[in-house]
Amino acid sequence: MLNKSNKFYIKLVTFMLILGIVPVIFLGVFSYLISSNSLESSNAKEKEQIIYQIQLSVEQGIKTVDHSLTNFVMTPLVNRLLDEPMRPNQFPLYRQTKKELNYIQRFETGVEDIYFVNLTHQWMIRNDGLKRISEAEKEKLIEEYQAIYRSSWKIEDSNFFFKNEDNHSTCKYYLNLVKHLPLAGISEQGMAIASIPLCNLNNHLGEKIDGERTIIANKEYQVIADSEEDQIGKNIEKNKFIEELKERHQQKGQFEIDIDEEVYHVTYRKSNYNGWNYINIVKLNVLNAPSHAIGWLTLGISSIIVFGLVLISIIGSKRLYQPISQLSKTLTQALKTEKISGASNDEFLIMQSQINRMVEQNESLENKLSVQKDHLNQFLTTKLMQGKIAEKDIAYVVNGDEEEAINYTVLSIQIDSVDNTKFIHGDDDVLLFAINTMIEEIISEDIRFAPIVLEDKQVTLLKRKEADQETWKKHVLILTEMLQTTIRQVLGIPVSFGISNSFLDLRKAHQAFVESEQALKHSLNFGEESIIFFSNIESKYTFYTTYPKQIENELFEAIKLGDKENVDKKTEEIIDALFNEDLNYIQYEISMMRFLNNLMELIEMLAIDVLQINDRYSLFSQLAKFKTKTDIISWFRTNIIYPVLEKLNERSNEHYYNLSDEMVHIVQKEYDKDISLELIAERLFYNASYLSSVFRREKNVSFSEYLSQYRLKKAKELLVHSDISVKDIAQKLRYNNSQNFIRSFRKQEGTTPGKFRSEHRIN
């Protein structure tokens, strides 16, 4: 039994420890919530980045195949092949063709075989040589591939038309790129088909992870690649997460969905290039497993601390050294390690052993993290440019260089234009990624930080130890000229450079990035492939500007009169007048905004309702993004001026409707006769070109397209309700031959006339 003094001491210690338990519990809950939320957000972003990397990797490969095959079929060699019967004495021509086809079948493209088919002379070249094709094979080939577009990707199983029986590929499905030859011709003389096993595309998905599935599906939601390989080739359109995906119109995003009482996290991207869908679906409990582990760890640690506090309160009257012994036992139990032999009673040695073990584990963790060093450096550089980096992280960025006097400069690169190149506007992200890779290879790590892609620019932070500003400036100029030339040679695109002032404090990196952006904006008046130092333009800022009011008045009068030719001329004149002034980019923006605002006031005065110009502030932000005079002129015409002219013309063109209806009546009455736009023009006493423009304006379709569609409608009626042969129907509807009729019918309906008749015939 304890005396009163001991009881009071135990109660006092117990009371004090209870006061300590509350903060421990609060801190444990708070740290769990913060860390788990941060980790879950990081995991979601990681899935998004993985999907993005998969998309880049896959699209780079299929674009390479598409471009290579297109370049091949556009060569004079292909034109010669389409005219040749390929006899035995033409072996040099065959060998040259095989050499070109083998070049396309590089390892990195994944192409297994390429088939070149001459339909006119009925022969084919493939990996296993040259062979003849029979008339039946020719007809089957035409029927198999005729319905698809002149250049399209098609998924087929391993028994598709060209499959070589001697090929032992284990892939069940193939992705075939089909090009009808000649590409620009009217009649079809041949085909070129590149065949890629879908197994090769599956390699881009990485290793399969339990509870997680990565899918690539085409626009029809047929599986192209899947971490569950048995799903390749199947249509997943009816899957619940696909139905949810269809409701979303964003190009990328994430959402959660309940499937069979299991919650899944879905990350997706929709390709602008070919409409493919890149999807990652993972069980939510798998995605959040690390945060759950943190929760259990936090709970365990908090429980151990609480248990230790309670235990100390119970044995508080015992010797001071006993809590240390208890802590040693707790560490041993928690880490499940063996005691040190010969020192089982020395708690300090046991604790030292556990600490050494924790240090070793920490070193192992650091070694693993070093693998991610490049990604971390890019992340820190991005934060540096955004002005969001913490003070403690700056020391990591400089990595010991703070002891020396280092000057820094921000170099920003923008793509001036992709017009007249082999790329399109949707390729900007891929091109910036390629430029970033080139920077890593060309510029030594000694004078740069990790290059990054930020917003719509490639950004590199350069560092130097030279004290002479002019020497460094010359060095940067030589470097940028070399980069500009290399990018032009490799990618074939023009780029401009914006170069900030030098600075000593890395905390000013964000300001320097803004300076480089401002320098790039001056490419408006310097033109494409400019190299602009901020120091050369910063002293030229002024709020004075001029404005060509007379030209604007002449333009507005031309708009009111509906004079499109004069409108085009005056639009170019007013933009030229603004660009010919010696102004900086701020003055350009002020003048452009003034011109845009005056246009809006004219539209309001004319009482015109044009959908594209409802959001005035959105137009201002769009206008500020353009980099060339040509883009600005095109934007004003397409988005504002031409729609206004169309609205004005509509007010005076109601009489056109009766004229187009009379043309429709003639077609419906005489569709089985030799009628044409010229014959109708003579009958109605109008110019044929005028009638063509009136008909397209009123019916939203050309006269020839309407005639073709109406004859197709009559063809379907004859197929269903009469016994007239396909050949006679083609002759009745004025087709040159039955093959042209079959080809046109299948292109419109997706099936042949014979199959259509058997499926829709009324018994």
C-alpha cells in the first residue's frame, strides 16, 4: 500500500500527463490529415503525369510511322511502282522498293510489316517478297478497305487480309495504317499498309500494378493497349467509367466512380491528334494506401506515446532511469530487432543500435530519392520561376555555389509559328518537350539549372562566374544563335529568345522570368527568330502612341457597304500602320485594344448579334497572345469582321431562298437525266458561279453534293422496292460505271448495295 504522500504524487503526475496526452492526440490527428491530403493530391498528380507521358510516347511513335509512310508514298518511286506490272526483269526496282520499306521498319517505330499493293497490275510487296494477287483477292481487298478514309488507322485481328501464316507473332491484334494510292488522285491504283502489333504499344504502359489498370482506346472505345492484355481489341464502350467519360467534354481530367460497390479513381486524357483516349483507373483504396499507412503509423506512434505517458504516471515514484529502460523496450518491440549480445541490460547500447539502424534506413531512402534527382531539380526550378520556392529549398538549388559570386540569367524560348511546317498547332507541347531535351544535351550542366517547360515557353536558368557583363552577353548571344540554328535544322520551326537582366539573388528569379517574357513580346515588331535582351528594350517604355484613325474610318465604311475586297485591303493597311510605327509591345497592345474596342462599338451601332463576340474580355485576352502580324490580321477577319459582313449580307439576300428552291425542284424532277449546274444556269438565265454560291449559302451544301445525296436516296429506294440490278441502278443514276456507284454507296452508307438490299428488302 502507498502512503498519502505517494498517492498524491501519483495523482499529480497522472494529472500532468493527461494534460500532455491531449496535445499529442491533436497533433497526431492534425499531422495525419495534412500529410494524407498532401500525399493523395501528389498521387493524383502523379497519375495525371504518367498518362501524359504515355500519350507523348505513343503519339510520337505513330506520328513517326504516319509521316514516314506519307513521305514514302509521295516519292517518284511510288508513282513509278503504280504504273509497273513488276516482271522478273525488274529486280532492281523491287530491291529499291524493299530498301525504302525496310527503312520505315526501324526498331523504334514498332512496324512489323509493310504491304505495298498494286491493284491495277495485281501484285504485292511485303517482308516475305513479291507475290501476285488474284482477281478474287483484289475484290476482297477493295471491299475490306474501301470504306475507310484515304489515310486511316484500323484495328484488325491476327487473321486480317495480309497476315503471313509463317509469322509467329503472339499478338492477337494489329494496328494498321492504310493509305490509298495515289494520295491526291481520284481513281485508286494501290494501297500502302503499315502493320504494328498492338503488343508493341502495350510496352508503353509499363509494369502492371495490382488494383490499377491503364488503357488506350480509340474514338470508338476499342482497346488498343491495356495493362490487362486479354482486353486488347475488345470494345469497352458499355463500361460504367466510359459512360461517365463520354459526359465530360474536357480534354483531360480526373473523377471517382463507384463500380460493383468498389470506388475507383479515373484519370484520362483525350488526344487532339487522333481522338484516342488515354485512361488510368485505380482502386481508391490502392491509391490512398500510403495515406492509410501514414494514418496507422500516426495512430501507432500516438498510442505508444500515450501508453508511455500512462506507464510513466503509474511508475513515477520509481527510479529515474526506469523510463529510459522502458523507452528502450518500446523501441525494440516497435522495430522488432534482436538485442545486442552481452549488453541486454544496457538500455543506452540498445537505443544506440536502434538509432544506427534508423540512420541506415534513412541512407537507403536517400539513395532511392537520388534516382528522382532530375525530376526534383525540374520541380524546384519551376517553383523558382513561379516565385513560390521556400527559403530552405534555395540552399538545395544552389548546392554549395552560394559561397561564390554567381550571376544568373533567365533564357525563355517561344515557338513563333508552326505554319508552313510539318507540324500543327496542337503539337506545341510535344515541340517544347523536344526543345527542352535539346537544351539538356547542348548546354553543359555547369552553366545551367534543370531546363523546364513553363506555360507556353521553354525556360532555362543560366549561371556564370565571370564579372564582365559584356563578355557574358556575347557568350549568351552565341549560345542562342547556335540553339536557334539547331532547332531550325532538327525540327524545322522558327523560335525566338527572350533574355533577362543578370541578377545575384535567386529569389529574384521570378522577376527575371517576367523580364524574359516581356522581351519575347517584342518579337511582334522584330519578327520571327528574334533574340531580344531585356536590357536593350527596358529603357524604351513610353505611354505615347499614334493611331491611324483615317484608315479605321475607311475600313468601317467598307464594312457598312459590304465591300469584302476593300475590307480585306483596309484591314491589312490599319495593322501595317500600327506595326510600322516605332512602338514597343505595350504601345502595340494599347493600339490593338483601341482598334478592337472601336470595332465592338461599330457592331453595337449596326445592331448585329454575332455569337463569337459576346465576351469582349475573352477577345482582349486572345488578342494579347498572338506573336505575328499575319496571325493578328487573320484573327480579326475570322472572328469579327467576316461574321459581321455575313450578317449584313443576310439582310439583303432573302430573295436567294426562292432561287435555291427552284434548283432543288429541278433536281428532284430530273435526277435521272444528265443535269448539271451549267445547264440549270442556262435554263434560269443566271451565271453558274452565282447560282453555286446562292445554293451553298441557302442549303449549306454544294450543288454537286446535293445532287449526289438525292441520287443516293433514290438508289436506296430502288434497292429496297424493286428488282433492278445494281448495274442498271448505277446506269439510271448516271454513274460512269457500277464500281464507282458501289464505292460511293459504301462510303456514304458503310456497306455495299447488295448487302443493303438484303438487309432492308421488304419480303
